Amino acid sequence: MAKKRPMRLEDLFAMRVVGRVALAPDGSRIVFELKRHDLDANANYTQLMVVDTDEGEARPLTAAGPHSDTLPQFSPDGGRLAFLSNRKGKTSGLYVLNLAGGEPQLLTTTLSSDVHDFAWSPDGRRIAYLAQDITPREVLERAGKSEEVQKLPTYKHITRLTHKLDGVGFWNGCYKHVHVIPSRGGRSRQLTTGKFDHREPRFSPDGRLVSLVANRGDDPDRNYDQSDIFVVPVGGGRLKKLTSGPGNCAGHSWSPDGAWIAFIGQTNKPGEWWKTDSHVHVIPAGGGKPRDLARQLDADHFNMTMGDVAGTSFEPAAPRWSPDSRRLYFVASRNGATRLYSRSLKKSDLRIEVDGEISIWNLDWAPGVETFALAIGTNTNPADVFVWRPGEAAPTRRTDVNGDLFKRVTVVKPEEFTLRNGRTELQCWVMKPPGFRADRKYPAILEIHGGPMTQYGYGFFHEMQWMAAKGYVVAYTNPRGSAGYGAEFRRCITGDWGNLDYKDVTKLGDWLFSRRYVDSKRVGVTGGSYGGYMTNWIVGHEQRYKAAVTQRSVVTWTSFFGTSDFGFEIAQEIGGLPWKKPQNLQRQSPFSYVEKIRTPLLIIHSEQDLRCPLEQAEQLFVALKYLGREVEYVAFEGESHGLSRGGRPQNRGERLRRIVGWFDKYL
């Protein structure tokens, strides 16, 4: 066997990424998304692949091309597959493919709307889908009619509080509505109206109703964290609200007998979304008060694990019902992992069904044959397709999409350990360079995750693998404020960022500086989003780090309130409104300590970042430059907050070169 080489930057773009999975109703085969990077086109594309459940290699189902085919779903009889694709220009349309042969049929023929989600009716005769109209200007832009676009006025008329969303852009004035269309083609019927956004269209088991999730309250923009489940007759009519009381709902699913609806959510009052984790709830199909089904599992009941190749979308996966409607299966994030759990509807018998040092990114379920298809990753493998049946000890792996690459490349296994900070136990990891020798001195980098309500753990990071390959020791942990260790661990930093969380990160820093194999004069720190916030905080409070890289960071909460896409929601968690409690926001803002920053700092940001807007980076850069500090600033054009995970390949590569180049210079 040939000797393996260290990880390279360009290996990121050789990796294939397993996304959503769809399992045939008879359990015979799995269709899955496979994302690839096209460096020549400087774009990311997704193709649909298929693999048999029991044997055989994965093979293409749809042709690879300059487009993305996503969200595959089998028809109830397994003979057809519906999916979304932007193969017709840049408009996302709903397609149906006859699996016996032929080309995909475009059902939603209009180019003036985007389809975002859909579901088959139980008899396979209809499909309910979610669509959002686009403006005449957007139609021209997508058609490439630049001359006609240039003749139009250019402005944004903003009337909503929630008028923008990172990764999407500014609201175009059109709401998302639910439609129903014959699955073999025909005229569609719009089921929802009004100045509200709707999502998750799903059919009741008898096919007579379409359920959906929406915030249709008096002030949905102000009460951003609220939503309810509604039903509407499939032929049209008035919506009926099923959930009662405050809270939010996502990832809902009907029990096979039609008696219950399960969902992932909270029962918090408006503005208090941060108080509790999101749990599995059930309500009677006729409506009622939600019941927390697995309160004893103190964790978020969806994937909160970070990764930069495969990764979570932070969208709750719908709970799956047993065929007899007596049991629910769901994922939950705990102690760095995202595992599969189940719980009886009537008995308190919570079980871990699929265990281990894993992250379940996506799943599908064929109740008729009691079989799961799972997309599972670890901290040494981004993701692959697995099959599991209740009662089996472990899932069976069905793909090895990066096997050829990893046969040639050294992948470092992170070493897990724990630290105690007073009464708090911290789960930590360290990655050492390939060929590590304990008698050598290495430079080191402390990594800090975003959120902060996410978790490091059993998710694959090419960034850290490449840093280790370049000769760095890389350490990371989940400080207080992170997900995965219960609601109290997560919310204890509310209104007090930079205190307990900083102490936990400092604890790992102390550990890193004290290692015999670490050169204490060559230690750096970096992080993105909340990790960028904490990087700013660290260099404003101590000078022991030789260099730092802050990415897509928060610098000052006062301006963040009005410039972030939902800064007004986060303000409740930070501890006050800018005009009422400015001192609270200033105390927790790294900008208040900018004069103390003397660590050489590289600032990386994206021009289209609407979560942590560009002005945050610019304020920090100008202040440090004014003070005569060692600082540089790189702003990536056309990229959003998610550059490190889903940006254009060339920009992702340049970002990594800049980060490691900065540490190479100073460490």
C-alpha cells in the first residue's frame, strides 16, 4: 500500500458531500444528494445518486451538469421520484422522474416563482408544494437580459421588520404560499393567501387535508420566534389552527393512523426562544396543547453539530412514526454527537437507537418495511449513506463516496479529553500533526465555533485537518453557551457574554499553552461568527496569543441590533434594547476593549453577510488601523455568512490560504 500524504487545501474540492436521503417505500433502494465542487465554473452543484439497500455500488440517477437536483422524494408506490432543480435557468422548479425510464417532467412550468418544499399525497395523485413568486426584475435577471435590467430603476422599498435573510438576500415583496398540483401535470391550486409566509406542506394520511406551518399572528415579524400548525382542505378553504399557546413548530409529521401530529419546537413566549431547547412534541390531529414527549432528554432534538464539509442546516428533521403510531423516532444533539432516539407515545421509555461518535445529518424512513436510510458522518469522514432497521446493533454502511481520496490522504483522528472549570466539565478535542512526535515543539491554534448555540464534536473539518497537516496542533471545545449539554449550560451566558464562556475558552487556552509539545510563543486563535466574537474578546482581554484571525464576527451589539437580519431578536438574549440598556450591550461588545488589542489580527468577512453585517468588520478594522495596530482586512465579494461551508470554491480556498498564511507569518 502506498504511503499516505498529508491533507492539502485542494482536497476540500475533491471531496464529495452526501446530503439528503430518500428511501423507497419497499426499502429496496436509496436516492441521495451528492454535492460536488466545480473549480472551473467556480460553483457547487448537486446530483442525485441511487444505491440499492443491500448490495451494489452507488450510481447516478440524474445527469451531472451546471445545475443542482435536490430534495428527492419517492412517490407512495415507489415508481416515481420528485425533486427540485434549477436546471431551467436559475429558477427552482418541481420535477417528477418516472423510475422505469425517461426524462424528468417539470410540473411547475412558471418561471416567475421558486419552489422550496413539497410532499406527495398518500395516493400519489397530487403534490403539495411551497412557492414564492419573484419580481419582474428578477425574471429578467435570471434570464440574463442585462440590457433590459439596466433600463429599470434600482432601489429597495422596505416595509417589513424582517426584510432580509442571510444567504437569501433582501425580501422581494412576495410571500411563500402552499399550492397543490396533479402529479402528472395540470393546473395548480393555491391553498394559502395573505401577507404571511408558510412552509412545510404535508398531507394527512387520508389525503383530505394539507397541513402547514406558519406565523399568522398579529405581528409575525416582531414575534419572529412564533409559529403554529394549520390544516386546510385539499380542495381549498379556510385554515384551521391546531396548536394552542405560545411557541414554535418545525419538522411536523402525521401519525399513520391520522390521530396525532408530531413536531420539533418550544412553548416559549415571544422573544424567549433562547430559554429552552427544541424538543419533540405531539398534539391531537384535531388540535390541542402541545405535549413535550421527551422532556428527560435535555438537548436539542435536531442536529446542532458543526462541520465544514457535510454539515447541519439547523432545520429540524421531522420525527418518524412507527407503523402502529405508537412510537416516535427522532435525532438529538448531545455531547458532541447527533444520534437517533425513540420514545413511546404512552410510556416513558426513551431509547438510544443508533449510538456512537457520530453525527446523523439526514434520514428517511420506510415504515412499511421498518427501515431507515441515514446520512452519517464522523470527525474523520464527512458523511456516507447507511441503512438501519430497529433491533439491529448498528447501521450498515452503503457508500464510501470519499474512499478513493482517503486511501491516499492522511486523516487525523481528533483526541478527546475533558477539562474541569470549577463545577463545569468541558468536552475537548485536540488534533496533532501527522507523524507527531512528543519530543518536538509545535505551533498551535485554538479554534472557537459559531453560534454559540451549536456544538463541536463528531463532525468533519477539512480546515482543522489541513492546519494539522501544515504542522499545527489544533484544539477546540464547547464552552458554556454551546448546545449539547442541556438548557442550563446553554442559557447561563444570557445577558453576560464574555464571562463564563470566556472562562471556559481560557481554560482550554491554559491547557494548550501548558503542553510540552506546544511552543507557547507560537499559539494563535481563530473563530467565526460567535467564534469571531470570542476571538475579538480574547485579544481585547489578553496578549498571550501571537496572532489571531477573526471571521464574520460580532464587534458591537449596538449597531448589530439594526443591521443584522434578526439582530432585534438576539438583543433579547444579550440583555436589552440599545436605547434602553446601552450599557449592557457596550459591556458585552468587543469594540469597547479595542484599545487593548495588540495582537496581530486578520479580519475576514463577506460583503453579503446579513447575519453579522460587513459594518462590524469595518468598525474593527478602522479603529485598529487608527490606533496603529497590526491589522489586515479581507472582504469576500458575493458571499454570505456561510462562506466557510457553502461559498464558491475559489473563495473558500482563498479564505483558507489567508487564515493559514497569517498564522504561518506570525507563528
